Amino acid sequence: MRTREEALKYGLSFPDAYKDAPFHDENWQLVRYKGNKKAFLWTYERDGFVNLNVKVAPDKAFFWRDMYKSVIPGYHQNKQHWNTVILDGTIPEEDIRVMIAESYDLVSDSPSKRIYDAVKRIPYGRVATYGQIAELAGDRKMARAVGNALHKNPDPDSIPCFRVVNSKGELAGEFVFGGLWEQARMLAEEGVEVVDGRVDLERYQWEPGEKL
């Protein structure tokens, strides 16, 4: 990988990535993650070479710098959390791709993203509890955060938040899903029986790893 075009093309191959040129300077072209609008790939020319700034976990920063002379502390960025990759032909393309991918993973990871990813795993005709989703997202203590995230669902067509209930199997507030009993209606369409605003967890609760 030697050109800006190659780097940008690879950066834009990641989900919800988009290009931006915020400084009104064509020399600086960034790739951001749509979920939080943070940049994970900065591209610019400096001293005759295309440079890439990529985010890095502090414990990996020196790993890459020690491996390649053309990986240096982040130019104009936090030296602990960013590296600059100089595309001078000395770094194998595979490792450049790894560094860009690691940067994307660091920037795109967030509690809300992990919550939405967990909700997407709930199968058709099953429900999961807030605590269960919190645990799948990495922290069972953030059940309240699960509720907040689901109320702000950015993509209802692909994130089935209506399949999430509380620890007693009770549905969410009346108007969370767009109207009175809307959640019950959507669950019923999938064959989930709702009685007095509650789902029988023994019958319908999803357990990861179960064979459907």
C-alpha cells in the first residue's frame, strides 16, 4: 500500500465508515465512523510520502514502532494513543491493514454499539432481558444503559429492541415503540404471547447457544 487512494478505499470498506475533509484542505482527508463521527484514519502527504494516522491501544503503540521504523508517534496527535504510518514501501500491506482495522475497532467500540450488537442476536420469536443484554454487551451492571440505548434505537428495522423485556418479562413503557401496546403487537406477530403486559420468560426467553 503506497497511495492515499488505497488507504481510503480500505478505510471506507468498514461498516458505517465515511470520508470527510474537515479542514478545507485537500491534503487532509479523514475516514470517520458514523456511530460517533470519530475519525479512525487520517491521510495526508508529508515530506514526500503519504502518511496515515491511526488510533492504537497504548500497549500496542510501541509494538508497531519497534517493528517498523516507518511507524512513529502520532503526528499532531496524542503520542500514546496514535501512531503515524509512513507509506514508504517498507511496511507489508497486510500489517498496514491490521493497523487500520485496529484503529477502526477502537473508535467504533462503545457501550451503545455493543448493546445494539447484542440485541441483534435475539432470534425471531424470542425475548431477552435488560440484564441479559447488558451482560452480552460486557457489563451486567449497565442494565439501565440498555434501556436508554433502546429508547434511542437508530435503526429499528435491523435492531429488534421490542424483543427486550425486564427481569419479570414485563414490556417497556406504553409509548416507547410508537404507540399503546405496539411492543405487544410486534411480539405477537412473531408468535410471542403477551398476557397482561408480560411475557412468560420460561417459555420465550432466549439463551445464547440454544439450538432453534
